[in-house]
Amino acid sequence: MEAVPTVTLPARQLFEITDAAGVRILCTAGSLWLTLDHDPRDVVLQAGDSFEAAASRRLLLYAFEPSTFALASAAALDGPRCAKGQAAQPVAPARVWSATRAAGAA
């Protein structure tokens, strides 16, 4: 299996994936809440849980506590489904930003 990027989020931080089609998220530490645009489900991932997005939608991850997750195409995390010699493909561009305002901000 190819190495996949990992992301560490401090508590109360958001991570955005602008197009989550075919993306798999594996929570390796902490607790994450995720939601997809126009999808009524809310999903909570604990360490060891994973989620695979099928539709081309924006996905938001929120860290309830300091959390770490692996982020890759579903095929890259499954190893055997990758073509021989094919490197793990990075997923859609993502942004990290603070979900809370600085203390004292109006």
C-alpha cells in the first residue's frame, strides 16, 4: 500500500475538501464530524473509523478534539485496487481554517 497523506487538526478546526468524489477519510486519532453539501447525513468518526464519499460534493470535517486522519483516493487506501506501479493520487485541493473567532473578536 502506498503512503497516504495525513492531516492533524487541532480541536475546533475545520478542513474542507471542495470535491470529495472518491475520497476516503480514515480517522487515526481523535474524533471528527463530517458532512457533505446537500446530504442530510452527519457522520462522526472515531479512531479506526473511515468514510468514503461517492458523490461530487463539498465535504467538511470538524475536529471535536485534536485529531489525525489519512486522506486519499479510495483506491489508494485499498492498495490492491490500484494499478501496479500507480502512485497514490492526491485528492481535491483542501483548505484548513479556524472554526472559531479569536477571543475578544466582535
